[in-house]
Amino acid sequence: KQEVTQIPAALSVPEGENLVLNCSFTDSAIYNLQWFRQDPGKGLTSLLLIQSSQREQTSGRLNASLDKSSGRSTLYIAASQPGDSATYLCAVRGYGGATNKLIFGTGTLLAVQP
Amino acid sequence: NAGVTQTPKFQVLKTGQSMTLQCAQDMNHEYMSWYRQDPGMGLRLIHYSVGAGITDQGEVPNGYNVSRSTTEDFPLRLLSAAPSQTSVYFCASSYTGTGGSSSGNTIYFGEGSWLTVV
């Protein structure tokens, strides 16, 4: 059974710092991996999606990498801002019947201090 | 274009009562799904649908029913509410369920429904 873990559970950094969020998964046979952002009391917003054949995806100050063989993905946030404060979740899809199912990690709560 | 709309936002139920959480999307998405989010457990898939008339179970389907009579709507029914169903429920939709490689296949989430069963 696929399990997705995100460490640390919470992170506090000063504004302007570059930071890395980690996501690990137990079954390397994934179809794709997705990173989301969740603001308090809100739904999830998709940030980046990496297909199994890709190594990384970039959007603005965000860069997500994928290493399937080691079961790991990282989300790099450059020059962090207070507006980046949120919970960040990663999720994976498997193959076959599991392709329609997102398996989520428990998230990393990020606080960027001004 | 309202995106994914969930109602109600807050609900308190007594044990044994039934209710329906509504979800509607106006993006002509084929794929819709329901998740529950609990502290320390992340989001878990309850049921999903890949099109009108087609539904399937997710990770935690027990105690919940769904139907998909139209492309736009995907209601989640709690048959006999239990305290273990106290949670935040999210509905999501996308063109397909696989994510795909196109930016047009972004998955959109509703803002959540907070349910307390006492």
C-alpha cells in the first residue's frame, strides 16, 4: 500500500530564505506526483505536477524535483515571502486502477516570518 | 465561472442522522471526487467518478454513498452519521483523474465542508 510522508510537519523561516520541503513515498511505481498549497480554512490549490518520466518542474519561485528510484520529491521555494505561509501537501497517483486516486501526505505547515 | 462549489460550509449532525453534502462544478469536468481531511492523516479519498453514471470507491468509502446523474453534480450522502465521520470534506474536479501533462487538466478543490457529528 502506497504511503506518503512529509517531513518536517512544521517549518518556520525568516523572510527571504530559500527552503526545501520534502516528500517521500514507499512505492516508486507512481504515475505522477503533485504539490498543493492549502491556506487555513480553504481548499487546495495545485502548484506543480511532475509526470513519472520527468525529473523536475518549475513555476516562478517554485521548483519541484522527483527521484522515483529513491521515492523522494522536493519542493524548493526561493526567496520566501510571508505570503508563502501555508500548508504544503504532496500527493501521488499509481498505475492502473490507482491512476484516478491521489494519495496525500500529511503536509508541512510553513510559516515565513517578516 | 464559479469553479467547485460545496454546500453547506458548516453542519452539526446528531449520531444516526443522514445528510447530503452537495458539490457542483461549472467547468464541464468529467472527473469528480470526495476527500475527507483529518488531523495527522492528510486527505483520504472517499469516492470518485470519471463521468456521469460512473462511480467507484476510494480509500475510505464505508458509511458514504455517491451518485453522478449529471456532469455538474456529485453529492456525498452520509447514511447514518457517526462521530467518526466528524471531519472536513473536500470535493475536487478535473478534466480527467490522472493529472495529465496539460495545464488545462488542473485539479480544482472546493473550499470544504466542516461536519461535526455529536
